[in-house]
Amino acid sequence: MKRRRAGNRVCTRRARALCLASALVAAMLPEAALAGDPRQITIDQRPLLDLRPPASALSISAWVNRADATYRPGDDVTIYLRANLDARITILNVDATGRTTVLLPNSNAAENRISANAVHVVPPAGSAYALKVRPPFGANVIKIIATTSSVPVIALGRTTAGEPFSVIGDPAADVARRIEATMGQQRTSAWAMAELPIFVVEERAAATAAPAPTNPPAPAAATPSAASAFGLDVRTSKFAYRVGEELSLLVTPEKNCNLTLVGIDPENRATVLFPNALEQEVRLDAGRARFLPGSDSRVRLSIMGPPGRHTLHALCRPRETVLGGLFDFTRAVYPMVGSGADFAQLLESQKIGQMPDVASTKVSFEIVQ
């Protein structure tokens, strides 16, 4: 398939006009660019990111004080938490070099219990410690572990003079194995986990602050369809994007499933974003948050306008891709399906709403000048 490149935009020759007109287009990045991508999750961080708890009734939501999760040295990070049961919380941070730091509990906050269905702030107002951003630059993975067990999740490491946080000297893979061992020994306890990526950069344009903690807890969260067969959580990194910025998504399904994601732009054009010509199957694992585009992806989603509200319609099915086989990836990286009404009619003609195993959800964001 021949592609024409225009800056960071990639389109097939036949579909170039449609691609450039769409609000989101693909950017295919070389491997060297990916290696220097500040949003890249490193191999050293992956073990804790991939660590999953056993199934239980406990669940936890978490978000930070910047909607774009982007910070520079000297900025303060605030973490907001809410669990559905009383629990004890352990917060770990794995920086871009793979170093693991225990943020909670710490020497200034030994108490790590939270009560059910209440928003908790870390650090709380008036606290003796702060979560101050420092180099190295790149992606940090904040891993939040909630449990009903009173046994410490992991032994604290060494602390630096004047610092309340302990640093675990072992690689993140060893830390993950020790946590798994603790979960295995505490089988009668409930466990839940959440991951928060934050990005430390040298320079940052003024970022949009996340809203004050209210219910529901997270910025730009999806609205599940009443007909959804199971939970499918889709979140954008920001409420609003400017033309030229990249769209970043965090998707978490309740069950293993194959994702279909369709974007409907402010001019009511519908485009299939996932799967696409370069990623023709997007498999999601139950309870595991996945970043789209992924850190190992060859594409990025760039906002190209026009201004206005953009809606993402996510569909996920356990055994096969919803509308699988109907997309022609030989004509465009991102197939067009006409208008929003055309997409709705396609769903109706394929009787998607009558399928008992399809999760469905929508999320919207603004494109601004």
C-alpha cells in the first residue's frame, strides 16, 4: 500500500482527501522516534504495570491533578483515590530508569487506610510531605495497590536523609514477584489495582488542571451504554485538545475482548480508529488498563480539527471484533464509514444492539483552536 506523507500525517494516495479532512489522522513514527518518546513505557517499568490482582469484589479508581498527566521538575503531583470497600493503600512509583519508590506509606504518613466510597487525596491538605516531581525525564508509572489485608504489601526500602519516601533497590520485576507472593499468601483478602502514567518533561505548555475531586471521579471518563454487556472504561487524557496535539486513551474492559473504536468528528464524519491498517486486531485483557496508541505502536493519533465536540464510540466483543470483516484497510489507514447516522444505521443493520456479549460505551472531548 503506497502512502503519502505530509508532516506527521500518513494517508493512502486514494483516500488522502478524506484522511486530511478527518479530525484524527495517523502518524507513523520510526523506531528511533519511539525510543525517545517521553510517553514510552520502558521494559523496566513493564513488570509492575502488568501486575494484576486476583479477581475480587474490591475496586479502586485513581486520577491525578493534571488532566494531561504531564509535569516538569518542581511541579506537585496530587493523587485522588476512591475504593468501593474499606482498604489499605500502597502507592509505588517506577520512574523512567526503573527505580521503584514507595510513596505511601511513608515516614510522614504511616497510616494508609481509606474508607469506602469516599474521595481521598494524597498527600492530604496540610500534609508534612509533598509529591514533588524530579528528573529523570520520561514516563513514570504510579502503581496503586488496594487490599483488605493488614499485612504490608511489600517491605519498605532505604530512605535518603530528609526524604520521607523509601526506595526499593531491587528491579521492578523482583518487586512485582514479591507482591505476587504476598497476594498468594493472603488469599482470603480482596485486592485491586490501578495504574497512573505521568510524564516528566523539560518544558511544558500550560496544562489544564483536572477538576476538583467530585463524583464521578475521573476527567473525561466514558459513559457506558445501557445495553452494554459488561464494563468498558474509556478515558481521554484531557477534556480538550488543540489542533496538532496527540490523542491519548486509557481503555479498561471488564472482560477479555476485541476493541472497535469509531470517532465521530464535529462535522459528523465517522472514522474507524481501531482496528486500522497497521493494527488490525486490538485485544484487551480483563481488568487491565491499556494505553492507546500503545508505547510500542507505530501510529499516533493527531488532532487535525475542525474545532468542536468529538465523540468516540467504543465497542468490545470477547470472541471477535465487532463489525469485523466490514472494514477495507487497503483503501485507507483509517476506514471512513460516512456520517454518524450512517454508523448508527450500520450498527442497526448488523444487529449489534441485540448481541448479548457486546460492551458499548462513549466518551467525548473538545477540539479547540
